Amino acid sequence: SFQVKESANCVIHFDGGEYKSLNLNELLNNQAKFLNTNSGVFHLDEIKLTTTKNSFNDWSSIKNYLIKIYKNITIWIFSVGLFSFFATALMVIFRKSRLDSLAVIATGLWFMFFSRIALVILVDISSFPAINHLYLMPAFPILFAASFATFSSLLKAIKGSKINYAKKSA
């Protein structure tokens, strides 16, 4: 993802020393959203002209800030959520804890998250490079919801197993 100001001269350098000069007015007026190069095709997902001077900087800074936040916390949220998922599954299997509806919802959310990842990988393999934070951003809210639901389900399973052990010992 990149943005250029309307007045900027844009030159894209490719591997092998090849470069293409972009005329932004031609791109805005033309319906073609790709550039042919010696090594393949360069796809442009969206070409749009911003009307106000500040909208370029505001949108770009917000997007970069969100990407920075997601890069820093995603691995921790994912790790805690996946650990909680397997811990909950082990508690349900071996301690005979009750499987609550939150665990079922969390499992569905994990399937949705991994389906999005599989879809992005499929697009990356078949069409264009899609494995980046821009295309993975729609999966982040699902990841956060799955992680928090799984962690809550683990806490409920731990609480439920303590109650069961207290009843057995009495």
C-alpha cells in the first residue's frame, strides 16, 4: 500500500533494475489498474484522488498507526488465545469439564479467523501478493474476539473444575 501526492512524480523500481514512471493523471483517467513489467504485472487495488490537503496525511497516519499497533499486539493476543483454546480443549477432554456455549462460539471464531488466513494465502498463491497487514486487517477483529472468548471460556472451565472437585471431596 502506498500513497502519493497529486503533484509528486512517482517512479516504481522493480527487481532487476527495471523501473516504471507513473503519471497519476493518466492512471486516474484510465480504467486499467495494472502495469505490465518484464517480470510480471503490477496490480493497483485502488486509485483515488483526495480532495483536501489534510486528508492525505490524516488517513495515511491513521493507517500507519493502526498497522504499528496490530504488529505489536497481534502475536501476544494470538499466543494467549491459542494457548487458551488448547488448554480449554484439554480440560474438557481429560477433566470432564462442562463444554459451555462460549467455547463453541470461540471455536467458530477461530475457524473464521483461519478461513480468512487461508483465503489470503490462496489469493497470494494464485493472483497477487496479498500476505500483508493491509489484507489481513479484516481478520484482526475476529482474532481478538476469538482470543478473548477462548480465554474467558478457559477461566469458566477452571472455575467449573474447582467447583466439581470441591463437590467430590465433600
